[in-house]
Amino acid sequence: MISSNEVSVAKAQQKGQIRIIGGRWRGRKLAVLHAEGLRPTGDRIKETLFNWIQFDLAGSRVLDLFAGTGSLGFEALSRGAAQATFVETHLPAARQLQENIALLKAEASVETRSAEQLLPSLPANSVDLILIDPPFQQGWLPRIIPLLENSGCLTEHALIYVECERREDFSQWPSNWHLLRDKEIGQVHFRLFTRES
């Protein structure tokens, strides 16, 4: 008889795919794990986001804070970002990210520390674009948003993308974050801010 733990491990080892939809790797498919909580951003949302920021990506330094499959970070790299850091504490998913980085020969790295551990250690003014797509229903935004702003890692005029569940009622954005775009698709609410010092 197979235990529930063995079933979970087996599921985590199964692989699906994500597709890069624009840029130099357009059409490339990358292997991703089927693991609980890994929820790649849908293509409609991804296309909308990258239409919003297409002219701001060239040479940018990207932090994909809850990377999961890396769908957003790889899309940013494909479209001209200079470097990306993927933050993922689920070790099998982090290993898959490293494999995909090697496959693409991308200028990127993987951090397995939690967002709460990593943010205070980042150099000042080192992030031009941050992608925040935390697991739903875990209360991440009230913990992460103040920590992010206080860390000093964001450059002036950094772009901040936040994706959350539509019903999540969070509105305590820092006063120097200015909302540029705001949209809902299905059960997902996503926003784009710019930051001023």
C-alpha cells in the first residue's frame, strides 16, 4: 500500500510545462513540477502584465519573490531584463528553476531563503522590478509589503507587480507607491505600482 506521503512525493516529481510567450525565447516550453501550491500565472494575465511593462524591461534587475515555476521571471528575462533572482523555498521547485536557468543559459540565480529572510539582506537600490505572486490564503501581503519597502532594495521608480486572490482585502500600500494599473481576470486581482523615494 502506498502512503499519502509517497503519493505527495510522486506528484511533486511529475512534470508539466509552462510556455514563454514573448521575447527571445518566445514559444520555448520549460518543465515545471506538479506540486501543491505551485500556481503558474495564466497566459492572459502574463500577457497583460508584460504589455504594461514592455518598455521598462531592458537591462532591469528582477526579483521574482515567490517564484514557484518561474513563469514571470523567465518571461521578464526573455523580454530583455538583464538579471533575475528567483526566490523559492520549496526545494524540488528550486532545483527545477536551476535546471531551467541552465537550459536557457540565463543570467539568473535561485534563492531558497524565505522572502522574510532574504529581503533585509538585499543590497540597497538593487531591484528595478519585483514580481510578487504569493500563495493564496496565507496572509503574505501584510507581512511582505512593509518589509519590502523598509529593506531599501527597491530603486527609485522601481516597478512593483502584485498578484493576489480577488477576495483578498489588502489596501495598506506604502504612501510612496503609486498605482499605475489595476485589473481583475477571473479570481485574480493584479496591480502594477511604481515607487518614488
